[in-house]
Amino acid sequence: METLRDEPAWKTGAMKKAILRDLDVIVSSSKVYRAKKKAVSHIEGNHGLQFRRARNYCHLVQSTNPGSIAVTTIDRPTLEEPARFEGLFICFEAMSKGFLEGCRPFIGLDGCFLKGPYKGQLLSALGRDGDNGIFPIAFAVVRSETKQSWKWFMEQLEKALGPLHRFTFMSDRQKTCCMVVIIDIV
């Protein structure tokens, strides 16, 4: 596990050779693959379990960072169906206060793909500080980049920053036109 922690891209063939060299044991490729998968799961943690802890994380953020906004949403059409993760929004009080007190009234919006076992989108709001550096304001993890997810993100951002009409926004206007969402909210 320590070697995997240091070299996450360690190939199963190389692992098999190392086991033979160090322990003088011949193991099948499938056994090495299963052992590697188990070790990586132990190192990285269980992604499904982490998603189930999202509400607890939001509660922890709000209790340890007064004034911060941490919201998670789930979709559960019926009681028989399992709950599905919809979104997680985080804006630490220090980020919103720092932006409002020390940055230009300019917000850049962007979304990017998440890789890993659970796909999704990372939405972010960034400002520009006095030295023209990037200043993080808020971020969210959502299932997909849609008009609805951007609208939800902007509503949460408005709770954190106050009325949005006093800011200038910039986005790359890719698949979802979040500028239309801003106009809808304002």
C-alpha cells in the first residue's frame, strides 16, 4: 500500500514482478488486480460513502465557520426510491467577506468536468483582487451543467453575496448559458 500511495500509477504487471522478487511468490494477474483495487479503495476512501456524508460536511462547515453557506440537495421522487445526489454548494464566510471587502465587483463563472467513479460538474465563481489575482468566491458540485443547476448555483451565490445586479459577470457561455440564468434571477 505504501508503494501505491507513492506511485498511484503502478501497473499490475510491475506489482506482480515486485511480489515475485521481494516475497518469492507467484500470484495471478487477477489476484494482483483485486489486491490493487482493494488497496486503492483503502487509500482513497469509498466515494459512495463520501457522497452520503455530504450533509454532515455541510453541517460541520456551518457550525465551525459561522456565516458560511453550505447546502446540499438530493432528489427523491418517491420514498421507495433511493435518494440521488443533486448538488453541493460551499461559500465560506471568509471568501464572501474577502470578496465583498477587497475585490473588484467582477465575477467569473465556469464549470468543468469531474473525473473519477462519480461524474459531475464543478461550478465555480471567481473574483479578481487588487493585484489582479484570482480570488475564489464559491463552488458547487452538481450532477450536470444545466440551466437548472446554474440557476440553483446563482441563487445560493445571491444568498452569500447579496443582490447580484451590482456585479459584472463573465462566463464562457459553453453548453448552458448561465448569463440567461443571471438575468432570470435579477
